[in-house]
Amino acid sequence: MQTRSNNAIYFTETGQWDESHYHEVNKVLYSGKTEFQEMMILETKGYGKMLVLDGRIQSAEDDEYIYHESLVHPGLIAHPKPRAVLIIGGGEGATLREVLAHPTVERAVMVDIDREVVEQCMNLLPEWHEGAFSDPRARVIYADGKKFVETTNEKFDCVIIDICDALEDGPALALYTDSFYQSVRKCLTPGGLLIVQAMELSGEEYQDHLSVRERLSRVFRHVSSYIMFVPSFWSTWGFVIASDAIDASAVNSQEIDERIRLRNLESKLEHYDGETHAHMFALPKEVRSVLAPAASLKRDVA
Ligand code: SAM
């Protein structure tokens, strides 16, 4: 955080390639260190409230719906009837909110390693969770996501990985591994699918995404990358859906709109529909070319 000549306070998010973004801060709502990470909740001039962990923006009030709808719905709509959903991470509660919007969902389990982050979000970011934590279908567990999937006997139709980026020394690093994805596969019901927030994806910035995609390609039959521009991240964000049964990229826009209608989600969704789905999976030429090596990988599992 720094003060500049006009006396305004700025939060600087430092990305890779010597690029930084400045956000003018009206108020610091929370700043501290939890057992696992540095945490700030800021009220910014440009994007409203913002959750920042280890110096990285996790989501912002004005456009969190773009990130969370993009993360959740392409996968949940591609699944014919998601009843049980597991979220790993998802501290703000907005991923849980979007999952619970599907009337097919009977059980949503959210496993986040950091109780302090979740509790601060519950108190200071009610616009994100909109009461989702109190929904009788929801259960929150404070545990490491890797340990949870390695030891649980529960099965899920969809698993959503909404954890922090793969930062060195960050709490999420061990969840960007082949062994983690193998354990997640064992938690899925037949016909189930996995959704992963898979970091920035453009022709210039793709290595982290490609690594996630390569790992998933060694474990699952169908692996599809998709993208959406998130203004507060100031980048095009990448996601991956992986499954042995479902190819989410192959569901056409008319079918997506029909499923949205059948699940009564039309008026709830601000960003996602059939046309947006087609847009997300239509990757630009240079992005398809950097992802091509992952497409030829052989699976390691039976
Ligand atoms: N939208 C986000 C992004 O762009 O990175 C992710 C949001 S969410 C706040 C990330 C959550 O992942 C945090 O609440 C953090 O505590 C949780 N997390 C990190 N490592 C984890 C782990 N090993 N197991 C479970 N949750 C974890």
C-alpha cells in the first residue's frame, strides 16, 4: 500500500513481466496475517470492495459475478443433474452461492483451509455470499483440500477448485499436482466432472494454465480450456473442465439456454447464457496454438 502525491492511498497488484496495476483505496476494511496468508479487504474507488490474499486480487464487488458465473455454470449446466457438489477453496462464498442457485443441488460441501478468511468474508462481504453459508444444503469444512479429497468417502457429481494461484510458499501449491487430480477423480460419481480456476490465459501469459491442463490431460479423457475477461484482474482468465464422460465444450448454445430455462436460472444469471458459453470456448488462434502440446498427452490412468 502506498500514498502518492495527491495523498490518495493505492494498492498495487504486481503481476509477472514487471507489470503492476494500481487501485485507489477509499478505505482499508481489514488487513492482517492469518495462519496461512496475508489478507486485506479494501474498499477501492474503481471496483468497490476487494479481497486480496498474498498481494493478489481474489475478486471484486463490481465484477465478481463475471468470475463466479464463469467458474461455476459452464460445468454445472454441462452436467445433466448435479446433486452433490464439492468446492475446494472459494472463501468468499460466491462460488457456493452460484452452486446453490441450481435447484438440482441437494448437497454442497465447501472445504477451505483458512477459517479466518472465510469468517472475515462472511462478515465483511455479504454481497458475495448472499446468505449462502446459511443454506441448509451447505456445509463448510475448514481443512486442507488435498487432505480432504484423499480421505473422504463422499462422492460428488461436480468438484470445483476455486483456490488461490499456484504461488510459491502459498497454501494452494500442493493442489496443482497430478496426485491431487488423481484423488479428485476418485471422489467423482460416474459421469462426474471437475472445474478448475486455472489462472491467466492469453497468448502471452499461459504457462501456469498450460501446466494445469497438461496435468489434467494425464488424468481425464475430456479436458477443455475456456476463457473470460475479468476487468478487476485486468486479464483474460482461464478455466478448465475435465471429465471422463462429459465434453462441456461440445454442448451447443441452444442446449445451454434450454437447460438454463429448465433450472429456472434465466433471471438470476447476469453474465452466462448459451451465447456466452460459445464465446468462452472459442479460443483465439494464438491461445489454441500454445495449448496444442497438452492435447496430444496420453492419460496415465486406466
Ligand atoms: N478467485 C480466486 C482467485 O482468483 O485466485 C480464488 C478465490 S478463493 C478466496 C481462494 C481460497 O482458496 C482462499 O479462501 C484460500 O483460503 C483457499 N485455499 C488456498 N489453499 C487451500 C487449500 N490447500 N485447501 C483449501 N483451500 C485453500
